[in-house]
Amino acid sequence: MVCFLKKSSLVFVGAVIQGYAMGLFLFPQSIPSGGAGGLAILLNYFTHLGMGPSLWIFNFLLLLAPMKYLGKRFLVWTLAGATITSFSIDWFENMFYIPDRNLFYDLVVGSLFLGTGIGILMRQGVSNGGAGGLAFMIAQARKILPGKPLFIINCFVFFMTAAIIDWKIIFFALISQWISTRVVNIVYRIDVYQFHTLWNGRKNI
């Protein structure tokens, strides 16, 4: 029960941070956070449907294909994280307004928070969205690491989004991926127990 509550809390925190990055910084600048994010931007561009619902729709659709490969538990946790992220995006978009936006600031800060949120989710064994699940299925079928198919899927969506909306998007999307991926690695490798022990040791000095 304690483990479940701990995992639920961390998935919630990671998903909210991810939604904060997308809803307040990246999506207002049409910077896709990944494969599902790019498709959500396109759906919003053509239909004006909110970014939160748009992202949830594509995460759900992309998770249907690899369902039998991922297992029910992985699917439920990923869908739960995607749902919280979508609600968070919608909430941040509607509750906060930034009048004088700065593209560079939004790109860097949004990518830092995005990587933090994804890193927290990955530490709990939860995918940050449907594109990750699809890449995992392809990796299993071809017996390769999931990074390569995920990169190909994301780049395909980035190019498609850039071709329809603005070619500058591909440049900003790749920078965002570069920053967020490095933050993911840092967060994923953090030894929480060691940090807690070190902190308590300093307090006792």
C-alpha cells in the first residue's frame, strides 16, 4: 500500500510538471514535446481543440497498438500519467497568461521542466506518452534499443508539424529534445537514498 501511494504521488508530480512545461512554455510557442505532442499541435492547428484533450487523444491512440506488448499494468500507469498531464496542460493554459513571451526563455525553461517531469515518470517505470510505448513495441519486435525508433517517430512528426505550420519548429523541437533528454538522464540517475543520507549527515554536523 505504501509503495502504491509513493508511486501514485510521484507519477502525479511528474505528470503535472510535464503538463506545466508543455502548457505554459512549449505548446504556446508550437514547440512539440515529442511524437504525441507534435500530433496534438497539428490537431489544435486544424480544429482549435484544446492542447490538453488533443494530447490525450493521441496518447490513447498510440497506446492501443502496443497494448499486448506493454502489459496492462504499464498501460494503466502510462494512461494515468498521460491523463494527468493533459488536465495539467489545460489548467495551466487557462489559469495563466504571459503577455510578453520570449521564445528562447520558453524553449529553455520548458525543456528543463519537461525533462524533469519525464525523468520522474521514468524512475517509476512509466512512459511519458504513447510514442514511447509504440517505440518500445517496435524495439521488442526488431530486438533493438527503443531509443532509435523513438527518435525516428519523433523526427517524422517534427518534420510533418514543421512542414504544415512553420519550418522553424523542427529546429526548436530538436533543441528542446536535446535539453530535455539530458535532464531526463540526470533525474533518472539521481540516487535519492544517497542524497537523503548526505543531507541528514550535514544536518547532524
